[in-house]
Amino acid sequence: MAATAAALQFSAQVSSLNNYNDLHPDWTQREVSTGTTIMAVEFDGGVVMGADSRTTTGSYIANRVTDKLTPIHDRIFCCRSGSAADTQAIADAVTYQLGFHSIELDEAPLVQTAASLFRDMCYRYREELMAGIIVAGWDQRRGGQVYTVPVGGMLTRQPVSVGGSGSSYIYGYVDSNYRTGMNKEECLKFTAGALTLAMERDGSSGGVVRMAIITEKGVERQVILGNQLPQFSTV
Amino acid sequence: MSEELLAEPGWLSEEVKTGTTIIAVTFDGGVVLGSDSRVSAGESVVNRVMNKLSPLHDKIYCALSGSAADAQTIAEIVNYQLDVHSIEVEDDPLVCSAATLVKNISYKYKEELSAHLIVAGWDRKEGGQVYATLSGLLTKQPFAIGGSGSFYINGFVDAEFRKNMTKTETQEFVVNALTLAMGRDGSSGGVAYVVTIDKDGTEEKCILGNELPKFFDQ
């Protein structure tokens, strides 16, 4: 009895040293994070947004078909990376604020407005939040736009933006393959290629590639399944 | 005010690291190695023109990354060991032998050392070969990348590498990869050193910053 108590005590100490306890699987002690690779590209007439579909808690894949492209308004979407809870909460709040603003204005909101709302929240609560968000969409005034709000709460507009843990691996590919003036098909191929490469190398990204094309006419959603992804000569 | 004047510059107390981007690629008939030239101690650049491609033998080179001291020492020791070995066998050493010597040191002292060397060269038996020796493993690969800057070009090299490119295509591929990595990694920069090894000999080239290719840079 005393020996068992001592043994249990010992194992509790060991498990606090390296956070490993056979009694509880790893994923019950980890926060849910959208590991992720996200991307958005502007073209003349709209934007193409893409994301992988893997949500992880530690090493367990909690959802292998996540949709990280979240609608904020009719022609404004956001790509979410970082903590799943934080980004969902922020997106919900901004959707509400933007909807209200749009009713007051009596017209469709600007993409820049949506991006500013994200930035205000991400900057004000920067100590508590872990969220990297790319806001993209189409509006009447400036056409297709991509704004990025990384961790910390900066806001900047970029013709092409990548984010999430998998993005480090594709900076070289994006820098070398992006050209101004690409059309919609070229942007789709570019995005699918970049996401595939990132998913190959980043353990926290994977699954299917989800894409959204936003233009004046509306939003078109596409999914590329694992076996349909572009092939690169892997070593 | 007085605290700022007395504060030490970072480079006096920080360990010297070769931040780095290194790459080695086989082509039909040889190998091409490439590296940047920046050595940093914390935030200071202590050497902006260091050649990180170190000869182990006439036709075998290694690319250094990680702690500058560790990497240089391993290269010097293996250079000596290879000399002795090649005298004993009365022939040019194999690339595989050089890589194994590097791996032995990296593995035996893996707790103390923090350096990653890529060994590449040409020998009569197997032609051009590239070996990665990260943390004491030894693996032969068609190409290898290493250093802090290599993370940013994983996608690029996966997409653009093809087997059996020509010598010029491979040199261009190496220079493009280095340029892209130097553009994104704060610890890589300066000039690009490129070494080409094939059956006819070894050619060292240095490409200055303004001669590097230009990529999309907003």
C-alpha cells in the first residue's frame, strides 16, 4: 500500500518533469492549434485564397478536413492560422462588427475595413492571443486585395501573402514563381503548387487543399484531394 | 545614459555562428556546392565574406553550418585524416570515406558539437555524390540543403530539382536557391560561393551581391 503510494508519487514527479503521463494521452494536455499553411494572391479582378486542412492537438490530428477559409462578409474571407479557438472567436467578432457596419453604411464593406477590424482586435489583445490571419476579398473601390495581420497585430497589404507554420518552407518558391499580372488560372496553379510543397515538408500541415476565388461575381470554392495534388520530383 | 555607454557590444559575449545557407547538388558528371558568406555573433555580422566551402581533398569539399568553431575544426581534422588515408591506400579517397569520417566525429561528439556539414565531391568509382551528416547520421542524397536559410527554400528546391541536369543548369539552380534564401533569412547574406567538382577538376567561383539574380521583392 505504502509502496504503491510511493510509486504513484514518483511517477507523478517524473511526468511533471517532461509533461508525459501514460495515463493521459498527449492530445488531452495540448491546446488545439491550426498548425497550417495559408496563402492569398491578388489578381486583376479578384483574389485567390488557399489553405491546408489539418488541425492538430499536439501530435493528434483533431480534424483532417478543416475549412480554414472563413467568410466574414459576402466578398470578404479570412484565412486563419495559430490557435483555433482564438481565430474562431476573432472571426466571429469581426463578422458581427462588419455586418453591423455594413447595415449602417447601406453598402458592401471595404476589405480594408475588415482588415482594420482584425488588426484592432489582434493588437489590443496581443498578449492573450495567438493568431495569424490573412484577410482577402473584393470590393468596388479597389478590386481584389490581400491584407495580412500576423501575430502581434501588424497590418499590411501585399499582392501575395503566406502564413502559418508551413509558410517558412515556401518563401523561396513564392519569391521565385510569383509574377505581377497573373490571371486567375495561373494564380490557382501557383497557390496549389505552393500549398502542396508546404504540406509535404511541414508536419502540422496536410490533408486536402481548399481554395476560394473571390471576384465581383461572387465566391467560388474548390477542393483538391490528396491524390489530385500536383506532383513534384520528390527526392 | 551611463548604462548604455558601458554596455557591451553583442559580439563580445555571443557565440560565433555561421547562420547560413548551404546547398550541394549532384549533376550528370559531378557536384556543385554553394554557400552564402555571412558569419554572425548574435546580431553583429563578424565576417561578411567567409567562404564556407572547405576542401577536404582535391575533389571532395564540405559545406559548413552551425557553430563556426565546431564546423571548422571538424573540417580540419577530417582533412588530416583523409590525407593519411589516401597515402595508405595510394589512391584518391572516396567521397563516401570522407563523409564517413565526418559522420564519425559528428556522432561521437554529438552532445558537445553543434555543426552540420554537407560532404560532396567526385570520385572515380561512383561519380558525383552528396552526403548529409546532420547530428551524426549519414545519408546519400541527390541534393542536400542546410543551415538556417535552408528552411525557406525547401519548397523551391522540391519544385525545381530535376535529376541529371547539365553543369550550367545546376550552377544556376544553386545560385537561385542561395539568392532566395539570403533574401529571406537574416542570418544569411553577403556573396555566394560556388564550387563545381567533376572529373576534370575543381572550379571555385564567387558571385558578388549585385551580380546575383533578382527575384520578386516588393
